[in-house]
Amino acid sequence: PGKKVLIVYAHQEPKSFNGSLLKIAVEELTKQGCSVTVSDLYAMQFEPRATRNDIVGRLHNPEAFNYGVETWEAYKRGGLSKDVVEEQKKVQEADLLIFQFPLFWFNMPAILKGWMDRVLVQGFAYDLSKAYDGGLLQ
């Protein structure tokens, strides 16, 4: 079986240059026997803001909210929001991850930065004690 590919796509207009690149990538990868999943962040109306809503249930420290700590603890106990968990599942199943986006002010669009902030949390995407070839998303 071919590779599983996840394309995280961040552009509002399907007829744009980025939309064309996405379409060609999906066609070509499919032709090569890959199964391709696209997370079209604008079409999904993906929530880019990293907030308390990303944690289901109790907080680790209700006195002072720290997003990094709270998402790490929530990940360990299976307490992240449904949309985050769905995206993490796509990442886990993928052999290849492609980010398709335009440059805005020398950076990715905010919606994609928000995807990275919310989906690639500590415990899932990285652990400070495991890096490089020992990292979590090898």
C-alpha cells in the first residue's frame, strides 16, 4: 500500500495559486498510490485561538492558566477538545505531512499557526527529553 499523506492547507480561495498547488499535489500523490487526506483549515472554519476551550474537564492548575502546561496534562489524560484530537489522529496516521500556505508578512497565515499551537502540543508532538531522531513524530 502507498503512503498516507496529510496536507494541512491554509488558503481561502480554491482558485488561487495555493489552491492549484493543492489540487496538483492531491492528483499526483493519488496517482502514485498514496492515500491523501486534506485538512482545509478555512473550509473547516478551524479555530486558531489557543484557549481554555481546548481542555475538556478540570484544569491542572485552576489558579493560574498556563496553556502549555494545561494542554500537556490534558493530552496525558485524554482531555483535549474533539477538534484537536481529530487533527492529532490525522497527523499520527500520516507517513508524510505537507503544509500548503501562502506567506503572510514572512510567515504562515494565523489559522495555520493556530493549528500548530493547538494540535502539536507537548506530549503529542514533542517531549523536551526526546529530540531529533528520538522525537515523538519520527
